[in-house]
Amino acid sequence: MIGTRVHRIDAARQALADGDMYATHQFAASLIADNPRDAEGHFLLGIAESSTGRIAQGIACLERAVALDPQGEYRAQLAKLYSMVRRDGDAATVLAEAESALPKDALSRDTMGCVYARLGNHQAALDHFREAVRLHPDNSEYRYNLAVTLNFLGRVDQADVALEALIAMVPGHARAHHLLASLRKQSATTNHVARLGQTYAQARDGRDRLLLGYALAKELEDVGEPERALDILCEANGEHRRALDYDFSRDAANFDAIEAAWARMQTGPQTNVPAEAPIFIIGMPRTGTTLVDRILSSHPDVESAGELQAMPLAVKRASGTRSRNVLDPETMAAAAGADMGAIGRDFIDRARHHRRDTGLRFTDKFPGNFQYVGVIARALPQARIICLRRHPMDTVLSNFRNLFAVSSRYYDYSYDLLDIAAYYARFDRLMRFWADALPGRVLEVQYEDLIADQQGQTRRLLDHAGLDWSDDCLAFHTNAAPVSTPSAAQVRRPIYADSVARWKRHADVLGPVARFFEQHGISAT
């Protein structure tokens, strides 16, 4: 019987490695049929179930496996599934337990690193990624995850070395090229333009071409070839946009639903609201939200919780809708009648797992929370809200120049200049809506003013946040905390004006955007 069991486990593990989930499931089921307390059988069944989209069933199987045999490999995979369904507290607990009995295989250590990273604890992730690479140095994804974390932690030189080693091993690794280009501003004497140009020309996969196109455009901009950079960007974005099933009407419907929901939301139930006063930093992406986050989190009484999804997820949960999108008209309409206090408590609970010192105030710098200003105002009455504004033409250009999460449908608007302009126009209208509905509740900070008068605008930020003055906020670039956004390199430099009025270099290409704004009453001069 033992030999038969070992044979079936080996066969199941091989099927799992081959991606044959049906065979994995069959072998696992036979193990459990012979012995309902076979931990390995429950583990393998959980992996097979979750790999075919049955996450809840996978969690149940892995929980049973851990209860029977709390080994590190089982816990690592359970933590991963918890994080996939946003049970961050449970994921953090299982990770902590796994630390006492660390798994010995590379996949499990990489998995632990990924879950720590998703929780925002990049320092804890680092050792796991390093160990995964040590155990399996030929795995390109383990090497990439290590490089990403080194960059988040500000260890740029180490990240550079790790990425060059990865590219030497896999010359066409598009994500590695893209990350390498973003580590620092390139110079005329030190850059990767020639290699990127050749790799981009040879790439055939659509996503690879998108990543490599962005990397090449970024480095061309760095070395003083902005026109050629924008040409490459237009080509890469155009290819990707044509492959998307996207129409702005989808986003317009969300904006309409948000505005329509306010009348009901402002008079709905609001019980036992939290006393906490988080600081929300909102706005269009690439408008200075990370800069403001670094300024505020450099204050001795504040920490950054990063870009949380806690508010969107709390609203989705309160709405009770079953749609796949976190935000859609159905969800916003249903959430309008929910208890705002319950949403606030849910937000605080979700945010707790991304904090390091619960004695400090914390920031949430997810820019997309501009869609939830009404919810924030009702669910967290003590919260402070800061909205970054930037010249509309620079906002459009910066969104077009930055590659967001490619798999996220939230950013489908960002691959076409006029789609971005349409999105900006509705963002602008929504912020004017909030200004009328909630006068004085949202502090609007102009990016260009912050660049021109760092001290004066920092005082405005601190006053609105209810914080005393701290000179540390002026030295935000010395803040050693991790940065997990595309602005990581920029916010490790003192204030600079390179990006102000960048759009004027490309006024001809942006001509249609300027005309669109003029037609919609938005000043773009």
C-alpha cells in the first residue's frame, strides 16, 4: 500500500508539473479515497481545484491539508489562495506560521515572497525570493521577482545586476527589459537603446512588443530623442489598443453611476463609523500622487500603506453584487444603500494587514479612490482626502507614456490619446461634482504648484491632514521605505521640474487632444 501511495504521489506531482490538472485531480482523489486523512492528497486536490478556477474549493482542501500536516509547502500555497480572494489577514497569519517551518522547495519560497509582496511587505519578501533563486537559478520568473523587489526596496544597483543576469539567460525577456529601463534615467553614454531596438524589432508576441516598446520609448526620451520615443510609443500602444475590446462608454457608465448614487448615499445608514483618520491621496494616475505620498509618509507620525484596494473591495462586499468587475453601475447603485459605517470598518480591517505600525496615521495612495470620495466621506468622517491635479495635456501624455497593469481592464483607456482625454474630462467633471457636494472636504493640489513651491504646498498638505510641521517632509527623497509604483525612481530624487509642460514638445501630435478639451470647455493652454 505504501509503495502504491508513493507511486500515486509521484504521478500526481508529475501531472501537476506538466499542467495536467485532470490527472492530478484523479490521483489526489484516489489518495483520499484510500485514506481520508491523507494530507498530501488534500493538498494536491486543492492545487488542482484552484488551478481550474475553483478557488473556494481549493482553499477548503488546503485548509484540510494544513490541519493534517502543517508543513511549509502547504501553508505557502494556502496563503497564496487567501491572497487571491483578498483574505489578507488570513494570508498574513498563514505566512507567519510558515516561517516556523520553512518549505525547502523553490516554488514554495517564491510563492511566499509573492504573497508578502502582495501584502506590501517587500522586505519580508526579499529573503524568500533570494532563496528561490538559490535553489533554482535557472528559473527566470524567480529571478524577475527578486529584481522587482530589489527595485521596490531602492536597491537599484543590485536590481540592475539581477536583471542583466536574467537577460543574459533569456535575451527576449520583455518584462526584464522594461524594468531595467525604468530603474534610473539613462544617459547618452550609458543606455540600452541599441539592444532594446533590436529586441523590439524581433518580438512577435503582442504583450512583449508592448513592454519592449515602452522600454525603448522611455530610454529614447532619456537620451534626448523625444520625437522618436513618441513614435515608438504610438506604434506599441496602437497595436495593443487594436487588440482590446474597449469603448469609453463602459467607463462613462461608471462615472454616471457614481454621480447618481450620491443622492441616496448621503442620507443612507451610517452606524458606528470608525474614528481613524486615514489620508487618501487620489487623482488621475501619473499626476504626483506618489510624490505626495512620500512627502506625507516622511512625517514621523505617518506611514504609507501603499496603493490599497481596500476601499473598492469594501464597497464591492457591501453591495452584494456578483458581477466580476469591482466597480460597475450595478455595484455602485447597490452600495449607495449600504451602511457606510460597515464599509468604513471593513476598510480599516483590510488596511490593517498592510500597515507596520498601527500607532501611526496612514496613507492610502490608490489614485482610483477618486471614484469613492462620497463613500469615504460617509464611511470615514475623520479621513482626509487630497486630490492631485495636473495640467490636462501633461496628464494625458503621462498616462499614455506609462504602462500600467496590462491585465487590468481598469486601465484600458490609457492606450489611446483621445480615450485618455475622454477619461480625463469625466474625471474633471466628477471632481467638480465632489467639490459642490462636499465643499472643503477634498484638498486639490496642483502638481505644478508643488514643484514650484515645495515648502508652501507641503504646509497646505500637512494643514489639511491635521499634522504638525516636520522638516522631514521636505527631505522626502531620503525616505527609505519601499516604493511599489512606476514612480519609484523619481521619488528617490529631490523635487525636479523635468516633467512640467512636457506636452509642449509634442504639441503637434497632441493637437486632437487640445481640440477635444476645447470642445469640452477644459482649458489646455
